[in-house]
Amino acid sequence: MSLPNKLNGAILAHNRPGIRGMSTRKMEPVMTVKLYAFTCGTVTGEFAHLMEGGEGDITVPIPVFLIEHGKGRALFDTGLHPDCQHDPAGRVGPRITGVFTFNYRPGEEVSARLQAIGRDPAKIDVIVNSHFHFDHVGGNALIPNATMVVQKREWEAGMDPDTAARRGFNRRDFDLGHKVIQVDGEHDLFGDGAVVCLPTHGHTPGHQSLKVRLASGDVVLAADSCYFCRTLRERRLPQNVYDRTAMLASLDKLASLEKGGARIFFGHDGEFWKSVPQAPAEIV
Ligand SMILES: [Zn+2]
């Protein structure tokens, strides 16, 4: 009997390169995860603001991801609030619009992006917010029935008026009556290791990234723990960081995940973003 078992394991490992080591573990059914990317507008600002040593202006994408798992449908971040399409200063305040120009049109908000590929925004089960900055939680308002999954320390920072003001958080973006699950550290979203929240603090008090296991291997949606490929390669941090030491440790963690075979999806890297298929195309 040992031969067919070994053979079976070998075939499984061969067909599913993303689950290396499976043949040595207990065999369990593996859920298929589908991952889709949307661009919900762009913003333009000084490159030096976003990366030490950057020159001139840079236009960066505002990414949102849809993850479809057998047990539920999740978004990773929700982009900008729709008011930013006509009155960004009124929505995010003059300090932010003094730094960024918004390029964001009707139809680019997360709900419209979902509807364009036949998904109902009311049927999104989970929003994983990387953190509480305006370009990551602004669309929560358009996703009415989801449970938010955030790091406990981000939630606490958001609920503390002084900290929230210092970090540029707008409570109107995330305190909207959604059910909230506060997690502390790693969190396996569906209980099978397919979609896992990874703490990558530093950019904000409780920033998190999301690891998604595709058939081709692991993808890590870094969000603002790593704006650009160069942030990771050259350790060039943005101008405003909550905790530099923590952010550098998070970059080390991303580097080690990459070394282990994961593909890192950088948070606001326009060059990288050109290589990411946009929905309805699936990321494979
Ligand atoms: Zn951002």
C-alpha cells in the first residue's frame, strides 16, 4: 500500500506547487481561493513623501482585493470614500489634499467595481482592513453587511481621539456599525490556512497584511507595510511612519516570506501594479 500513497502524494505535490510539503502532512481537502484586484482610483503626490530619496511627483494606484473562498467572500481594503470623487478636501481634510491630488471618478469605487464583475456589495462577508488610513477604509461605507477584521491595536488607536487625530484616522470611515472582530497577531480567516492576516505593524500602530494561498503559491498583500518594491529592496521608508523600528522589522518579515517563495504585492507601486491582472481576470 505504501507505493500508491507515495505516488498519490507526488501527484498532489506536482499538480499543486503552491502547497509544498502537503504530502508530508495529513491529507485534507484544500479549498480553492480566488483572488481579484481592482484599482479604485489613483492619487498623485510628492515621491519623497512616500519614499526616502524619491524625486518629483508620483501617481500611485489605490488597490482593493477580492478574495473568494468556499466559506466566504472577503475584501482586503476598500479604497477611497466616494465623496473623494467630487469633494476630497471636504472628506479627508485640507492636510491630506495639500499632499495628494485625487484622480477618482464615479464607477471606480469598490461597490461599482464589484458590481461590474457581477458581485453584490451587500453579499461581502468580511472586510479585512490593513489599517485605518483614508485610502484603505473609505469604501467600508459601501459594504454594509460585512464583518470587519482588524488588528486590536489599530482599532484601539482608531477609537482614541488623540491617537486617531495624530495618525490621520477619520472615525467616520470605520466606525459605521459593522460587526468588528479585533485580532491580535496572526489570524487564520477561514480556519484552513488559506487566508491569513499577518501583523506588519509600523506604518500605523496595528497595520496588517494578508497572505493568500493560491494554487501557484502564496501571495502576500503587503498594503502600506511596503509601498514600493524599492521600499523592500532598499529599505527606503516613507516620510511619516508611526514606528520606524517596527516597520523595518515588518519589512524583514516580508523579505523572509519572499525568500520562502511568496510573491509580495506592494501597496502603492504603479510599476508593479502594471503586472497585476485586473478583475474580472483572476490573479493566478
Ligand atoms: Zn495607502
